[in-house]
Amino acid sequence: AVAAAAIASTILGNPLQLGSSSSSLSVVAFSPPSHHHRNYASTFLKSSAVSESPSVSTDNSDDGDDSDKTNNINSKSWWKDFQLKDSTLAPSVIKDFPILATSFDADGKIISPTPSSDADGADGKQNKRLVYLDSAATSQKPNAVTSALTAYYEHANSNVHRGAHALSREATEQYESARDKVASFINANSRNEIVFTSGATEAINLVATALSNTCGQPPKNARDLYLTKGDEIIITESEHHSNIVPWQMVAERTGAVLKYVPACSATGGFDLDAFTELITPNTKFVSVQHVSNVLGSINPVDEIVEIVRAKAAPGAKIMLDACQSVPHMGVDVQKLNVDFIAASGHKMCGPTGIGFLYGKESVLNSLPPYKGGGEMIDEVYMDHSTYAPAPARFEAGTPAIAQAIGLGAAIDYLNKIGIERIHDYEVELADYLRRRLEDVKGVTVLGPPVGTERAALCAFVTEAVHPSDLGTFLDVEGVAIRAGHHCCQPLHRALGYSHSARASLYFYNTKEDVDDFIAVLEDTLKFFGSLGSDAIEEADSDDNFVPLF
């Protein structure tokens, strides 16, 4: 309590001020918000893994105040008897993630994982275990991945391709084997459809830059794809900034028109009616997320693709930001029939600094190069150069060899567990998290209502405490969540909030992780509730918020 009071005094008494600036893109034309929205829940599928427990209310209406949450049948105790159907998954894999054995002393300092980490500290105070609920930002890495990285550097370190010696051949084999693993994991038609990038952000920027590097002018090669003045690019208001800012830059460079599907102001859901209205014969490119990193909502990709293929310009391309889907569910690019997907390795148990772009092979070979240098060329003369076909065309210079090998090891690890098993487990655990948060007084969860399938994350806001302060207090208790706008400022504005807190899960999380998080959350809200409205109002001011991106 003393430590909590000291932190509260620091947070509430010494706020940090941040300046602000704004800019506008006059060349970018946005669509007006739609005046109607589809039923939000209708764009999501029910899953057999979603609990239908009669002891928990699935009514997410705003008819009553928060006291209604405590009037549900057994609402205070239903969770104590709740059991996950696949309760053995997380316990069976936790040993593979040494960092999850981390604990903290009474001052919140990290104690290196040891067999005695759970023991009392030297001062007799109980150490706190790590409850990691930030996997949507980055996942933890199993021993299989870190061992693969070490093995590469200790036994195969060399540059790839063209090397005549044994180390180079071994490094090349491991690097290209990782490409095969990615292709198989998402069911690509060919290994040539997988381009290694530094992450999803670079993958999106690769496509955006390639389409706009002529600044709207026809390219010298008539077969190259490009965007020009009057072409339409469609995104949504719910996108991560990495799927907004690159397209704003494209619109500036080319004169293309950037339009967006407005988020439903009540839920943030995907509005298929508004999307249909925006698609015209001038629509040349559509880029949307598969799963929202804030809402946890799963977008109706089949319907999106069908609408684009029927109404947009012939040959219009579709990109899917799959950062929050590829690690958690089966993604079959041939069934989805999109032209590109972007994904990050570090969100799927792989190393940081590696991701991939999937593109249909014919489409990739219709794009001009993204960067120039070694590896991406066919022939180089002093007055011109010709370029290699994909994927080499987009992998200039020495690639992230170790990271790609680590990503391959991560895919092996996920395949050993089974992506379907991971998905089913996370659907049930996410539903449990959603229901537990529904019972916490003063908490508003963003995204799909209780009982609707969602990704394994919940972003939420609370009346009692700003997300920044909440994250700090939970961290003191060993609970790691994320606070901020999650690189989704337009979405937060549409929902009427500047920031939110987010708890995100992966297959190594347990029911006990959720329970411990809820217990600390409730204690923290009670503490702030006891401070009085004036202190809470000051703490809740966005002017005082230091964003944790």
C-alpha cells in the first residue's frame, strides 16, 4: 500500500506535459462517414469453442448501470469453477519459455528466473510472478527458436547465395528452408511468393512504394503495376498506422484518392454496407487488416474479396494485414484469394527484425523493385540494369539470415503444437477474459460483445484510471499489459477515446493468468476509486499522458 501510494503521488502530482502538432494531407480525399452500419455481431462467426455458460450474462446492452454486472446469476463466483476444455496446452509449453518464469521483488525489480524464484524475498515479502499479457505487441520466444539462432551463429554463420564453401551452402539451405516453411504455413502456391522483410511494416511499405515510385507517371516497363491520379485506394478507420501512413504517402506522390471505411462509433465493427458504397470502377487497391489489434474483431475477408472482385476496377489488388491472424489461426492464402498479405515474425514466436510479404507470383513480378543493390539484379550495365524475378527482386543486400532461420524454427514449433489447437484454445481463453472483464465494475471493453468470437485480446477503458496509470500499477504487481493508442489513433477517436489498456493472450497463457490480472485490476480500480474524483480527473487528463506505444 505504501509503494502504491508513492507511485500514485508521483503519477498524480508530477504529470509530464507533452506538446502536440498536427498536419493534413490536402491531396488525400476521405470518404464521409456512413450514416448507417450493419449489425456488428453479424460480421463475426460463432465458434464451438466459445462458452455458452448459462451462469454468465451475455447481454452487453447499456440498459442499466454497472451494478447490473453484479446481479447476474453467480456472477461473483462462476469463474472459480470454470475449466478450459484444453487445460493441458499452456502448462505443457510454459517450460519452453524461460522468460515466463521471471519474477519480481517487492520493489518491482526483475529477479532472474531460477528454481527458487517463487520464494519469499530477503525481506520476507512475497515475490510476484510475471503475468505476460502483451503478446499482441510481441510474443515470447521458445527455446527452440533461441537455440536455432545460437546454432546458426555457432555452426553455420556465413552469407547466403553464391558462396562456394560449405558454410555458405549450409547457411543458404537453412535460409531457403525457412522460406519453404513460411510458404507451407500459409499454403502459398509457390515458395517464390514469399519475400522476407524486416516485418509487416516493411512488407506494406514495399508494396506501397513499388506502386508509387513513378509518382503517378506511366512506368517505362508497360507491364509494371502503378497508381496514378484518380485511382482509388480503400482502407478502414480501424487500421494500424502502418496500414494508413504508407497509403497517405502514396496518395501524396501519385494523386490517387485515399478513401476509408468509417468504424462503427459504437463498436468499431467493419461496415460492409459502407465498404460496398466506397468501391467503384476506379478502385485499384484495397488494404485492410484481417484481425484488429485493438478490437480483437475478425474482419469478413470472404465478403470483402467478393465485393472487390465484383465492383472494383479489373485487376484491382487486395492486401491483408495479417499480423494478428497468422500467429493465432490457420491462414490459407489460396482460399482467401487476396493478392498480398503482410505478417510479422516476432508476433508468432519468431525473432524480431523478420517478417514476410506474401504476393501472388505473377503480381510480384509485375512490381518494380523496392530497393536496389546486390541479390536483386539479373544483369548490371553502366547505363541500365535488369532485375531478378521474385522473391530475389525484393531482397536487396545481405538478408536477415539468422532471423529468417529463427522464424522457420518458430513455424516448426507452432506446427508441432498445431495451429488449429492453438486457435481453439485461444478462442475459449479469449472468451473467458472477455467475460471476466464484463464483470469488473467501471470497465468498458472495446470490440465484439460477449459470446462473439474474437481474437485473444481485449482493449478496454475505465472510468477510474487512465490507461497509463493503470499499466504502471499492474506492472508493479508483475502484470504486463499495454497502454496507449496501440498505433490506432483514428480508431480511438472514432470510439470517443484517446487511449486504452490492452491485455492480449497467446497459447502459453493460462486461466490463472487471467484470474491474477483481474484480481490486480479490481484492486487497482478500488485504490483509485478511494482517491476522490478530483484526483482521478487530474490523473485521467490526456494532457498528462505519456504514451506507451
